[in-house]
Amino acid sequence: MSQPAKTQTGLKFDNLMVLTDLSAESAAATPYVRAIAGTYGSRIHVLHVIDPLAYMFGAPESAERKRQQMWDAANARLSQWTGQFLGGIQLAPLLVDGEVGQAVLQAVRDRKIDLLVLASQGATGLERMILGSVGEEVFRTVSCPVMTIGPNILEQPESRARFGRVLFATDLSPSSMAAIPYLCSLAENCRSAVSLLHLADSGIQFPSERQRIRERVEKELRGLLPEEMQSHIDHVIVEFGPVAAGVVEFALANRADVIVLGVKSGGALTRGATHLPWAIAHQIIADAPCPVLTIRGPAKAVKV
């Protein structure tokens, strides 16, 4: 059985970063950035990454000229985008070029980011297999928590930013457990009601066996939180069925403000893993009615 986590004290959102591709779709993250910054007095950083492939080839003089043109155009668009979607707020914009995952990782380190916020269109099926998921590559790479705003958010961000109702979905793996200290700190600072959810194998059909699993796992779930956090537990749920659909269903039923997930680091395989159509975290983000907060587990290579 897992040992109770120690509360991670001093939760802070001093530095928030929003990642944008300068599209209107990526601006779906900005109301949440505004709301969180307004609640916690955060400084807002805005990051846009330029793809260097467009000017890497050709004669050096031509490549440098095209690079400068792209940077000038991106600077102008970044200024326009921030003015339109984050106007009236003091910002720290950042424009860099390179591979997105590594560029974001470096920016998070350099600017000591406490929370990265981004919008995802939740690409699925063939589109996901071809394009992958930038959002998933990011949240499996960076060390800070990442809040992803999916395409099916239902309520206004002002209420979500208070984190009054938190749903922690866990498969009880070591990667999932990495989220618990942060979960405890979030709940303690925001006085959240926490629901603990585990989806077990739906292939187990015998009622007596299901009951034994429920009793064992419910006890294990409660034991994940230290004694001083037990009063924050609102629901402890063990169900049998598809994980992503079950998490989304419970988030809807319980009107969760945020879903918290501990996720695996992709390690050296992160880029390839983002193309897999069955990644559970991505499925949850695509259908979730609220933001999804991911905390990356220890960095190591994983099997896919």
C-alpha cells in the first residue's frame, strides 16, 4: 500500500505562462490565465515558438533574411494577439524559435514558471496520428504543472479558478502518485473538496470480486492523503469501466472545477508517444467539461 503523501506547502502561482500559436483557438486559455492571475496576483508570461524549418535551408544570406522577416512578423502578431486577448494586463512576452517541446521546457526553467496554461483542440483519430499533440508533448516534458483547456469546457473561468471542487483520477501507479503532494497543497490553499476516483478493469464481472476490489481500493485511496487532509475528501469512488469516459462522466456529474492527473514522462519517446490515438490523458482532455491539471511523474523512458 502507498504511504500517505506529505503536503507540499507554499503553493504559489507567482509566474504563469500561456503558450500560444497566435490563433484565436489558443486564446481559449487566456480567460483562465486572467482569472488565476487575478486571484493569486500572478505575473503573466506569454510564449510563442517559431518553427525554424521555414528558414533553415537555402543560402545563408537568404535564410537569415527570411528568419528576420519571420521574427518581425511574429513579433507584430504576438503584440496584436496579446492586445486582443490579454489587453490591460502587464505582460512578459517571449518569442523564441526551435522545437516546441524543448523551447517550452527551456522557457519554463528560465522564467521559473509555476503553472503553464495552454488550450488544446483535442485532435483525435487520423488527425492526431499525423499531427501528434503539442499539448501532450509539453505536459509530458516540463517539470511544472500544466493546465490544459480542452474544447468542451462548460463553465466560466472565474468560478473554475477557485478550485473549489477537485477531481483526482488515479490508476495508483507511481507516475500518478507524483501528483499527490501538489493535490494536497492545492486543496489546502484553496479549501477544496476533493474527490478520489479509480476506474478498475471492467472485465471483472463477479459482484463479490468487484465488492472486494472496491473495499480494498477505497481504503487505499483514502490512505493516499495525509491525516490532516482527510477532511477535504468529499467522495471516494471505485468504478469499473473505460478510464477516460469514466473520468469525464464523474467530472460532469460532480461539476468538478479541475481534473488532476499524475502523468508519465515520455522520456526519449515523448514525441512518438503523442501520436498514439489511445493515450488516456489526451482522451480526458479532449472531452473534459473543465480544465485538466497534469503533474508529470519522474522522467524516464516508458514502454509504448
